[in-house]
Amino acid sequence: MNRPVSRRSLLGKIAAAVAGVLAAPAAKAAKTIAQKVLVSTDAPKGYDPTQHKWVMAIDANRCIGCGFCAEACKKENHVPEGPYFRTWVERYIITKPKPGSGAARGETLVDSPDGGIHGYPEAPVPKEEIQHSFFVPKLCNLCHHSPCVQVCPVGASFDAPDGTVLVDPNYCIGCGFCIQACPYGCRFLSPITKTAEKCTLCYHRITRGLKPACVEVCPTQARIFGDLKHPVPDDPIQQFYQNNLVMALKPHLGTEPRVFYAGIDKEVR
Amino acid sequence: MRRFLNMPPQVFRIVLLAVGIVVAYSIARYFLTPPSFEEYGFYRGAALAELATRDRVYAGKKACDECHSDEYQMLMKHEHKGLACESCHGPGEAHAEDPRKDNIQRSGYAACLRCHEANPSRPKWHKQIVSKNHYTGKCTECHVPHSPSEVP
């Protein structure tokens, strides 16, 4: 194979090589331009999501059902008017069993009118017939194995390294799969943005060193918030685990919620 | 090489088409993948920073303490120390930015009863009243909200 190289083929090869060398930076430049058009970043600096692990805990023994948390959440996060909540408070009423029925307890009645923001109407059963009644604040359970993240077809729903479960509003296509997947009903499709929305643990607050709005306004410290990677002296989260017997919601689903509850009944779902 | 090019034309076309699809996909992926994708995982890392840029509505206790430290200190010494200022006075970021009387709530009678009206679902340790049997005037005639045990 010792064919002479023709001038034409040599020139052609040189031209191809030059074009190749020029094309690489041109492609890079084109990529940066394309990305600048598609993505805008004017984000604050100084917060490293890998250095935190946020968690919330709920002490239902302390919840008085004032609804300040649900109201603050709506205002802080501009949650649409109507039946849309990132956090809400449920009232559980367990009635006494009917005499002679042989049951340990009666019916379980659950309501959360307007998320509890405007209080609760008179109990549907007279006080004498109530065996046990209590309030349970609800929010995103910050699952280890989030079903909502698993079903997202576009990677818009994700488990952030700092423990929050977030939705990228620019990439959410509003298909609603995550809303069906969440076993705790913690997501909704915003009628304004047409994207899925959920509790972000007030991401814009916690990244600036503030507490989530619901924790801030809770008058009885029924909501406890902290960073597992940076426990403070007398850390409220550590004290919560020390002083309470805790449980998670729907543990049989294997979602491994990171939000633990103290003082709730087995009827709570 | 020559043998490869001598493959039957119908096979050659299919191979060419397949190569074309792969190349087109690679080019599209190269240009359309956001730069921060897979920074932390299979999602756009920049979304974290974008979600953190929202403005807050509630300022937090510390912001109130800057101007109203007398009330704040008083609150911290008494039974209502667990309350945030914004529990009763509503969101205060606008007021903290531009302190005026008309951009913050003056808390009232309803705020007291929101927590203290008797309700069988409330825990027993919490102080509750049946307002219509308790008193029909203003709460503040007998109670100081910032130090509830004090009598005015």
C-alpha cells in the first residue's frame, strides 16, 4: 500500500483538519449562547446545599389548632386562594363506641376546613360523645424514597442534597404524576403557574438562616425545625427525639418519611 | 473500508439513517442540556439557587427586635415567649423594610380567641375560655398580651 498521495486529497485532508479545529471552539461558543438564552441564573451565593440536612418534626401534643402555620404558609409562598395548601392542620375526632357494640372506639371523623386557617366549626358530635380529639399539622414528609420524585418524567421533581424535596418550576410540565404519586397528598397543581407545587421548607428562608414561616409563627413549638448536620446547643430536633416516642405516617408504604410525629393516634394517615 | 462501502444499498441507507439519528441526538443533547444538570443529581442544579431567590413575606423575630426591643424583651420574659411577633401581628417584612403604621396589623380580640377559645380538640394543658361566659368586653381590659400574667 504505497500509493502516491495526490495533491487534491492532501488539500482536502488539510481543509478537513482545519475545519475540525475551528469547529470545536465554535460549538462551545454556540453552546454557551444557547444556554444563556435558555437558562438565567441570578442566584444568591454562599449557601452550599451539601453542607445541610434540614428536617422538621411535629409534636401533635402541642398543637392547639390555631391555623397560624397554614395561614403563614399561604402568605409566605403566595399559595393560590382556594383548596391549595403546602401545609394544613387536620382535626381528628374519635367518638366513643356505641354501648354494647363491643368496639373499643367509635368512628373517626377528620376535617380540615380551609386547611384550618379560619378555625374549625363546632365539633359534629357533642362533647360528651368524643372519646379523643386532637389536631395534626400536615406537610411534605420529606421521604427518603420519594414516590413523587420517582415518577417525574422530566427530572423536575428532585431530592435536594440538603434534605428538601423540590420542584423545578421551569422544567415542570404539569403532568400531575407526582400529585397522584404522593401518598400524603402534599402536592397540588397550581392554577396560576400550571406546575406542581409543594412544601419547600420555605427554601428561600432556610437558605438565608431563617426558619420556615410555619415554624416561625407556631405559638406552641408544635413544629420543630433543624439542621441535622449542624446541631445547635440544646438542639430542638435532638430534644424532640430524646423526649418523645416518635412515629412516621404510613410507614408500611416504604417511603421512609423524614418528618416524624409525636403524640398522634394510630388513626392518623 | 471498501468492503463496508460495498454493502447492499438498502443496508447502507439504514446504517446512514441510524448514524444520522445518533449524531442529531448527540448535538441536540449537547446544546439543550442545562449546564448545571447532574451537578447534584439527575436534575438541574441551578433550580436550587433559583428557588432560594424568592422574596420573603415574614421577617422573623430578629427583625422586630431591631426596633421594638422593649416589647420583644417583655414578651420573652412571660408566658407568651413561645409566640413570634408575626403570629399575632401578621407578616412583617414590608413593615421591616418601610416601617409605617399602616403596613402591619394591630392585633386584636380575634387573635386572642383564635388560640384561647375552648375547643374539645385542643390539648388539656392549653389555657382555654368559653368567651361568651368569660367576659364580653375587650381582652386587654384585664390582660396584657405581651405579659399575660400581668393585670393592667
